Amino acid sequence: LVARLKQNASDVVQILTILIITFATIAVPVQFDGNFVTLIWSVEAAALFYFGRTRQIHFFEYFAFPLMALAAGSRALDWIAIYGDRGRDVESALRPFANGDMITSLVFVAAFAFIYFANTDNEKESVLDETLIKPFGYLTATVGLFALWNTFRIEISNFLHIEALLRGSTISQIPDVWRFNTIAQIDYTLLFLMAVAAVNIQKVKSRIAAFSTIGLSVLTLAIFLTVGMTMLYGLRESYLAGTSAELFGMAFANVAVRYFSYAFAAGLILALYAYRRSDMIRDAVDDEILSVGFDAILYPALLIILSCEVMNVAAHLNIASADKYGLSILWGVFALAMIAIGIAQAKKHVRIAAIVLFAVTLVKLFFYDVTDLGTIPKTILFVSLGLLLLVISFLYNKYKDSIFGPETVEK
């Protein structure tokens, strides 16, 4: 074929280079397996893209795209294999944070990060259409970030897998280890999204990344407030029953983990508040919508966490019927605080939400709380809520002019 070419020497070199790259790529899965295939294809894709874009050797860039897809597919297959073959004993299990799978994943992430930054060089001509350069960058960043998140998530699971093996069982057969595995992965995701938000706000300033992070953050917070809280409840119950798995060498870890979880959730809510105040979001969304949206996340999250913590403290102090008068008093005080905030910040939606919460509390009071309660708890409950209603009535009468006058939204 080369002998028949009537082209110049550079054409011959390009044809030979294409053949070498093609056969080398095909030979990789034949000569190697598992992590080596992913590692080689990832490095090869990054090198081809870099030389193709910076040196303007376009056929190198063309070859980089299928190699990226092959590397991503190989990494996905490797992850599937990890779950199917973690080892049946401690000796054969993957050592967390010190194994070939993690190294390969980090090389894969580094390769995609290298390609992402090479793609941002606007001075070099790309083989892609101009309208596809940014979407390709977003896709590359998404794959790289997902791989980075999943890498450490798997290592957390590997750590707890070994903890279960040390007890002669598996994660699914030891309730506390299974709960720790679930809540640890949720906490890690909260922390990861917090870090992504911080980098985006301070450095990248991408609006698409901001909206994506906000959506994932809201979803993760919802999972934490439902699934996560259920796991924390189970850990507390096993601690009080004396059946704790005593991870990290202490039974109290079952209780301590909840406060780490609260800290991560608070950090992510602060990251959402930073987004709510950032210009890249405020320029795209009306400020009133941002205010309502953030409050719709903040107040329910606070109410759920405080309610769970009241039940947690009551369980440790052996206080009976805390789900009755304890929660009702908390909800009443929380509604009062929301009304005060709604008046001070002229937020009608907060005041309406507070009134709805108060109505729910009163329905709970008359149809659930009073059943089986003694005289003293009933008296405390009714007096407390009565005082709260008097305070709310006072606030509404005192500030009725500002409440029912023109609304202003926090800027």
C-alpha cells in the first residue's frame, strides 16, 4: 500500500502511524486484561488528543474519541467486576485505598481532566464543529467527575466489606455494617458535591455545572433526609439495645456518625446558599424564585433534622411519648420562628408555610397526641401551644401594616 502511494513523505508517515495506532489499540485487550487495558487506553487517548489538538495533527484527535469511549467502557466493566469478585476472605479481598483498581481509576480521571483542559485551548483548531466543542468539554468533565466520585465511593465500600469479613460474614448480613456503608456513601456524596460547588463558584464559574450541581445536591439531600435518617435511626437502636457492631473499636460510633452527617448536610446547604447568592445564578433566575427555592430546601431540612434529634435525645434519656408532646412543641416553636423570620424579611411564603405547619401540629395534637397521655403531659402540651398561639397573634397584630403592605424580597 505504501509503495503505491504517489504522495509526499508526510502522507506515508501518517498512513504508517494510523496503522501502528490501530494495531496497537487492538492488541491491548489481547495482550492484557482488566486494569491494564483501561490504563493503557486512557493514557493513549489523552496523548492522542493532546498531540492532535496542540500539534494540529487532526487524525490523532479523530483517533482519540473512540479510544475515550473504549477506556470509559473498560472502566465500567472493571467496576462491575469489582462487585462480583471482592474476595471471600480478608486475604483475597481488595485492600481499600491501596489497590490497582484505585490507581487505574485515578489515571483514568487524570486522562479525562487532561483532555478537558486541552479542549479549552481556543487558539488551536479542532476537528469538532465549533458548536460541539463546549458540549464535548461538558461530557468529558462529567465522565471524569463521575469516575472520581465513584472511585472513592467504591473504596469506602471496600473498607466496610473487609470489616464485615473480619466478623466472618458479609455487609448485607450484619445490619450495622450495612447501615454504616449506606450512610458513609451518602455522607461522602454530600462532601463531594460541596467540594464541586466550591471549585465551580471560586474557579470554573460554569452556569451549566452550577445547575447540575444544584439538582444533584437537592436529590442527595432528599436521600439523606429519608434513607440516611432511617440508617441513623437503626444505628441508634442497635446501640441502645447493646447489639452494636462496634465499628472503629467503639459502640458509640453508632451515635457519633449522625453528627458528622449533620455537618456534611449543613455544608452542602451552605454551598447551595452560596449558589443562591452567586451572580451566575442570579443573572439567569429571578431573585424571588431563588428565595422561595432555597427556603423550600432549608426549612424542611432543618425541621426533619431537629425532629429526628429530639427523638434521638429522648431515646437516650428514656423519655416516653416524645413523638407526641415533644415533636408538637418543637413544631410549634419552629413555626413561631418561621413566622418571625417571615415578618422580619418580608417573606410571605415563609409565613404561609409556618401557618400550614401550625395547622398540621394542631391536627396532630387533637387526633394523636392526647391519646394515652397523662394529665401533666397534656397540660404542658396545651399550655405551650396556647402560649405560642398568643405570641403569633401578637406578632401579626403588631406588624400587620408591614405584613399586608407591599412585599419586598431579600436582595
